[in-house]
Amino acid sequence: MKVLITGGAGFIAHHLIGKILKETDWEIVTLDRLDYSGNLNRLHDLITHDVEFTQRNRVNVVFHDLKAELNPMICKKIGNVDYIFHLAAGSHVDRSIENPMEFVLDNVVGTCNILNFARTQNDLKRFIYFSTDEVFGPALGGVKFKENDRYNSTNPYSATKAGGEELAVAYENTYNIPVSIMHTMNVFGERQHPEKYIPMCIRKIRDGEVIKIHSDSTKSIPGSRHYVHVEDVADATLFIAKMTKFEKSETRCPKFNVVGPEEFNNLELANFIADVQNKKLKYEMVDFHSSRPGHDLRYALDGTKMMKLGWEPKPVRDRLQKVVEWSLTNSRWL
């Protein structure tokens, strides 16, 4: 078997590469342009510390920016593949608000280009598109969105992820590409970009800095999320990729919510990270929802479908404690 992973030097993708190296004999091609999010040091650390050094020859890195179509030379370097995992994307809400066209090019045009490559494959078993909970918009009043609920994007990032997702659906309906879509939310773990909430909290608490807690307009109700560890996301990806039977209603482009087992509000999460470090949390409640357009107080997905299929994530608090301890030991990633 041979797999193509886009954005292979990114946070989630490099953990997926590690999972594949440990649990399969598949050959891996990663496609990356190494920009804001991509970092080859992730792959170096992974191969050096997390998997056997002898597995390095199973990973081939191809440099390419998906804003451009895959030309014949790039296609030849990749060769024929059995699976495509499309993770490459712009993924930061603030930057999407500042420069929406950048995200249109990365997340819509880039998806179209990799889908066009998928059309050239002779026996593609599955194309998995990584989407986000944010395509559904804010989850008010305790709502948890199911896989096929209506979309309600509230910022350019989520809108472009929804656009790429709809392209993936269209390519299955038009060209019979076997597409599956994963919605993930608030993935955390080792070697995450330091701009993200959990590594940012780890660093600021370590250094005695004040953390701003995203809350409602009264500055009394913190925002909340379901957090899931990146290793669980990688495990769910292979679980979905290896599925051969789907419900009749889902024979075309099935969708799957991969969601953490426990909901944290931002203050609870920061306090947990502080407790692991044996430090007192310094924080300020801030009305981000009103002062920063495009940010929502609560997101939530319904993970019932994956549970019924036989997949569940591991307890999040154990995972989170290990990430805090690992990050403090490997502080260069903060």
C-alpha cells in the first residue's frame, strides 16, 4: 500500500505519519510547501524519537504548493497511491479574517488541485478530507451537531473549509472518487504550533504570565470546546480508511465526527494546565466574542456515530497531563 498525505509536516499530519509507520507497512509520500504551519523538524523528531530509525526510508517528502496544479513532474514523484489523506490547509481564524483570499486559495483551490490529482489514480481506495467543527457555526444551548447538519460558517477559515468539503462531495458525485469527510475539533498534542490555546497556556503559566480567557459579553461564561488528542485523530483516520462497508444512506461521501470525550470551558482547561505545573493561574476574562468577529463562544460535535461503529477516543485528562509534561521537557516547541 502507498499513501499520499498533504501537509505532512503539519501538526496532525506528522502524527498520522507516525501512526502509519508504527502500525502498517505502507509507503508514505508527503506533499508540503513548508510555510507558516509546516515544519520538517516535526518529522525529524518523530523519526528520531517516536519510531524506529530504520522506518525513515518509508517516507518520501515532495515539495509543492497546492495553490498550483500538480504538474507531470510532481505527479511522477508521487506515483500511484492507494489512499489520499488531505490535511494541508490554512487553519487560523485570525489570519483568515485579516486575509481571506489566502485561505480561499489554500483551502478551496488547493483542495480542487488535489482532487484533480485523485482523478488520475487507477484504483484509489479512499480520499479522506479533513474538515472542522467550525463549518457548523456556534453550538448554542447545548446543541451538538451531527455529521450532516446544515453549515453556518462564521469566519473565512470555516467558510473555505466548507467550500473544500463541498468540492470533495461534488467530485465523488461527478467522478466517483471514494471520498470520506472527517470533522475534527480542537485537536491538541505534542509539537503543536505555539499560537494554539493549549501550548500557549502551557508557556504562559510556566512563565507566570496572564492568560486571557475567551468568554461571553458579561465576562462571566467562558467559551467551551471538546478537546481530542492528535493520536486519537490519527487512530480514527486509519479506522475510517480501512472501513469497507457503509450504511446504504451513506454510500456516497460518508461523513464522520471525531470528537473528544469531554467538554472543557477555557477556564477549566487553563486551571487544569496550571495544576499539572503546580502553579497558580493568572487570568483575565475577556469578551472575545464581541471584540473579535468570527470567534464563537462554543463549538460542539456529536460523536455518537463513531461510537456506534466501534471507535472511541481515550480519556482526555490523561492525554492532556502527558502533553503538558512533554511540552515542559521539550520547551523548544513552546
